Amino acid sequence: MGLFLLDYGAGNVRSLANSLTKLGYEFEWIASVQDFDKATRIIFPGVGAFHSAMQHLESKGFLEPLRRYIAAGKPYFGICIGMQVLFASSTEHPASPGLGVIDLTIEKFDSSEKSVPHIGWNAAQFIEPDERARAPDVVDANSSYYFVHSFRAKYDEKLPDSDWVYTTTQYGQEVFVSSVRKGNVFGTQFHPEKSGFAGLKLLKSWLESDHTAVSLFSPSKRLPQPPQSTHGLTKRVIACLDVRANDQGDLVVTKGDQYDVRERTVQDNVAGSVRNLGKPVSLAERYFTEGADEICLLNITSFRQSPLQDQPMLAVVRAAAETVFVPLTIGGGIKDSVDPDGTKRSALEVAGAYFRAGADKVSIGSEAVIAVEALRRGEDTSTCAITTIARVYGSQAVVVSIDPRRSYVDPATYEGPYKAELIHGKNEGPESGKAWWYQCTVSGGRETRPLSAVELARGVEELGAGEILLNSIDRDGTGKGFDLDLIRLIRTAVHIPLVASSGAGAAAHFVEVFEHTNVEAALAAGIFHRHEVEIASVKKSLEDARLNVRIA
């Protein structure tokens, strides 16, 4: 077939390779300029910044060969940044021109009425009612696909080259270009390699298309696409796996109350062995099959004795990415570090290793607190983990995990710095008459810091984070439901997407958090591991409540 993948040096391209292997296709990586002449099909995947992508193409000498390949009429499929580089320019970095195949501009989403980045599963709608009859069926308008981006091409049928637009998607009240198609060129803003079975089907359809016939396909004049009252972005249900080494050195998925992961005897409450709820790779595959929208793998063991390339979690990510075709977030150890032989590793290098292994996002915890404290002192934070990773891979690739706990104060006398953030307990029940603010912690909740959750959330957004994973030490492992007061407080403080975590004990708790806080996603761990609540039952409850969800 002559199928080649173009790796521009940043972002997770391993997932696409795994998808093609899953589908039974052989491929090669473009390693030199000469490979463009050998290729009969090229796929350009990846996430990252527009400038970084163009810079890498130029530095590798691939820019002009890629232009010539496309101009020669050979099949090209661009995914996410691989689609965006087809455009003339991007406001993300106006000084870096794109390939100019499509004379339109990539711009940032409007964040005034929605969270940005646009992260999650959304629909792709054809411009013309008879589109599927006029061209080979590639995109399925009845499926949801996974998006993760801050910049987009806004759809306007009056603009030049609008006839390139194949499908559009709505987020908030913005209608943007979700795929382009003309002649030999096809591109998607979404990630088919991370869109489950619908994405695998799309890849297979494109690979099996008669590209001679496709090259004759030229869409007619585009039609207006006014925004509908609601967009199609679904609420995400995320399965989280806390991974650590047990006493024998084997990696297991564990979970405990208040971060205590050891079994305890009922009589004397003596700590025993590490609680083992399964193997990380097999559990991740199970959750993918059961319909989880994303999977989060958190390393809660420090592997200081292992050099970066031998980190056990890298092997976990590689293996999981071979069988899991939804997004993978990896947390724990994403920071500046030193190998046992003294080799220094920057947080950017560590994150890059995980992206190359198959991760889509990295989660940063305690390091984010340290960075925001430095930011508030007026220090230079340009080299902190959040900023450096976001600069290369895009803000959508950086998640910050916040671990706050309640700090109770006397509501009648408190005049401290967090008075505006105080939450007052309901007039009845155990919280009656009480008030508290949410204090940040580090080291898995073991150490408090003089920083509020609101200050931390605003700080990491300023530093470049694209998403917040909001835990609650007070609710963790209780099964009483998510801390709605905390979630609402942070939801109103930032404009980036928010994942609610800690406290879920029933499917109804997911309905409650989505209906009352407007978060984009909710996460659970132990209740899924122990089969107390099934992902399918959560999705069914959300569907029954008329919330938009993806049904796998």
C-alpha cells in the first residue's frame, strides 16, 4: 500500500500506530525526504502547538516535500495539528505560516461562554444532506469523536475556500470546521485513533477508499450552519487507576480511604499488605471495553531507582495504549528529575517520554502548587513544568490535579484572606453553623500549604494548564457523593475544563454533579474496580436524566 506516518517530533503518534496495527495494516515512518516519493498514502497525526509543528517540519526538511506530495494528488490524511497545518495561518503564532493549502485562518475558541480547551466527545455533522451519497462514507454522523484543542477554524460559508469543509461541529454557540475534504486531501480536527470503535472504523474506511474516485470528489457550494440551542459535547465518565508497587515489587491497581492503600485487620486495625484490585493494563482494557470515555493512570509510587527510559509506568502506558483507544492521562512523577547515574531530566523530557509511549495528557500535582506559590511571589515561572509542557504540546495536554481539604473557621469572627471563598454549611445537619475554605495540600494530602484551591486553580490556568482534576480529601473514599460546594467554587473561578473527583458511591452521584455544577467530566476509581457501580449503569442513569453522553 505504501502507507507512511509523518511524525513531526511532538505529540502522541504511538496511538495512531497502535490503531493501524489493530486494524491489520502495515506502515512505515517517514524518516527522510526520499520517503515522500515512496509513499502512496500519508497520515500526519499529533497534538501540539501550530508553531512547534511547522518549526519541526522545516527543521527536518519535510516542509517542501510535503507540499509537493499534496500537490501531486496523492492521498493525505491530517489529524488535529495535521489538519491545522493545511491552513494559511494560526493566531496561535501569526508569524508561522501554514502550508496554505486551505486559505483560511485557525483562531482560538471564544471562552466567554464555555470552557477552553474543547475537550471531549462531540458530533460531526455534514454540511450537505446528500454528502454521504456523493462521496465514500468516511465520517459517521451518528457517532461521537474525541476532540482536544484550543484553536479551531470557525465555519463561515462566505469565506474563500469554504468548499473545503466536509463536516462541522458545534461547541457552545460556535460552529467550527471538524473535517475538511477535497480531492486527495482529508483532515479531521478530532482524533479517530482516540475515538474508540467509531474512530477505528473511520480509519479503516479512509484506508480502503478508492482514492482515484475520491480525487474526483469536489463538494458544491457550502451551506449556512447557524448554531443550534445546544451543542453536542458529551459529559465524560472517567475511570481512574491508582498504580503502585506492592511489597513484592509488582505494579498493581490499588485504592483506599484517605490515601491509605493497605489492608487493615478489623480487630486491631494493623496495616497489612498493599490492597490489590487488579493489574493496571488489564483493568484499563476492561474500562475501555465497558465504555469509559477516558482512562487516568496515576503513579503513586516513586521509582527513583529507575532511569527515565526504564520507568515501570512507561511500560504500563505502552502496553495499555496497544489495547485502549480512548484518551490516556498519566500522572505522578511529571517533574524535573535526576536519573540514578546523575543525568538530569526536565519535566518536558519526562512528559515527552510518556507522550511517545502512548499518553495523551499528563497530570501534574504537587509541582503545580510549588509553581503557583512562586508565581504569587512574583518569581519567574517560565521554566516550570506546566508552562514548558504546554508551550510545546499545547495546554490541552496538561492536567493539574488539585488535592484540597476543608479548613474550618469561625464564621462570626473570621476576617482572613479567604473570607470571599468561605462556604457556609447548610442550616441543618452536621455542617450547620460551620464555615470553611479549601486549603491546598501536597504529597498526596499529607502536607498542607498556605494556598487556597481557588488561588491554585487560577494560578495554573495562568501558567498554561488546560484542565483541572479536582479531588477532595474530605470526600475521598466516603461514597457520599462529590463535594458540590468545592466543585461549584472552582467552576466559577476558571475557564478551563474541570473533572470532578472523589466521593462517588452511586450512579446517581454522577447525575447530581453534572446537573448541579456544569463540569465537563466526572471520575471514579474504587467503585468501578470493586464492581459496586458499573460504567454502563452510570451512562444509563445520565441518559435517563437527559444528559448528553456517549454510548459505546
